[in-house]
Amino acid sequence: MIEVKDIHKQFQGRTILDGISAVMETGKCNLIIGASGSGKTVLTKCIVGLFAPESGVIAFDGVNMIEMETKERKLLRQKIGMLFQGNALFDSMTVEENVMFPLNMFTNWTLAEKRKRAAEVLERVNLTEAHSRFPAEISGGMKKRVGIARSIVLNPKYLFCDEPNSGLDPQTSLVIDKLIKEITLEYNITTIVVTHDMNSVMEIGDHIVYLHQGKKQWEGTNKDIIFSKDQLLNNFIFASEFLQDAKEMRMMEANQQTSK
């Protein structure tokens, strides 16, 4: 579990985060959503320790990261997996070498042990025959799966995903969403996903934090969104006619189930 309490962050006198508080639950996909400039990325960077907030608490399983010593922070970072928006794969390394990169940095394992672990996570993301290929030789969806494999190779307790469906077609996006959800449940990870993809919100949004102009505007689940009365949230989520129709259909389905 990750808990943020009353987080404030400014840049050059401009308030970016204004008293954000939320609990990111273990074993769930916790989504941070909001328009560009709402504070999503800054909040995420504060949580992982890249930015230091002016005030507030960021607690990993009850321990305040802000008060940690350098050694403690280093140990914490080894428990954090990162899936980057642009995948951040090394072009000169094979798929296997990319996945082993965190193992080379943080373990003293033998090469055989590293290769065995890389094979395990690559099998988990259905890439059993891509070990010797380079990033330029695989598709965007495969690159994303390599990124997921690398992010879980150290058995993290916390997983951060930055726009995991960026640049992917709708069908591949669904595959990636499903994979993130499955891994979250299987490994009992505290997963935080920053996304603009409203299909992801509706499909895997176990817990959603909606930011608006640096403040927490709304919090709930993907089921709660259907009945939300928050106009700012509705304008953001259901901006398109297609999604508005989807909301109405889900409301009808929910009402039918309630009446049974």
C-alpha cells in the first residue's frame, strides 16, 4: 500500500499539487487520471522520489519515504518496477539483455540465474521466442510486453506504469491492460497507472484518482464513475459521443441488475 497525505508541490512559485491525499491499495490497479497539466506526472514523480514535495507524507507500507536515509531509499527503489511510456528499451541490447538489465544493476546472480529469471518473466508476457531479437525487430505491443517483463523481473512490491497504452492500437491496448491487471493480482502488487486511455479507466480502474488543476477532484472505482454527478469528471471521461453512449448502456445494465 502507498499512502500520500496532503502533498504540496510548487515550481517557481506556481502551485502544481495542492493538498493531494489518496491511498493506493495493494492488489489493485490504481489509476491517476486528469487533463494535461493537472499534476498527474508530478504526483507520480513525487511518489517515486524523483521530486521532493514541499510538505506532506508519502508512505510505503506505513514508512514515510520523505524521512528515509539514502540507504533506505535505495532499498525501496529495488522494490519498485517502472513501465515507461516510451518503453525505454536499449536499442543495442537484445530483448533478453534488456530484461536482465535490472538484475545486472541490483543483484550478484550468476549469468545462468539471470537468464533463467529473464526467461520466466518473458514467458509470463508471452514472449518465449523473442530472447535474441532487438527492439527494432519487434512490434510496439511486443516492446511494451518486454517493458512489463523488465519491470517485474526483480519481483517488485510496487509497479508504476506511465501511459502504458500510448501509441498502441485498441486491440493491443486491451492485451496490455489485461496483462497489467493479471500481474497485479498474481504478484499482489500495488500498481499505479497514469493514463489518458478511457478504455483502461473503464476496464481496469479498481481505484481511480482524478486530478483537476493540482487538486484531487474525485476518487472512486470504474463502477462509481458510471453514476458520478461530478460534472468536471463527466466532461473529462465522457467527452466523446461513443463513451457517453457506453456510460448510458452501463447505467441501464446496472439498473437492470439492481431491479432483479
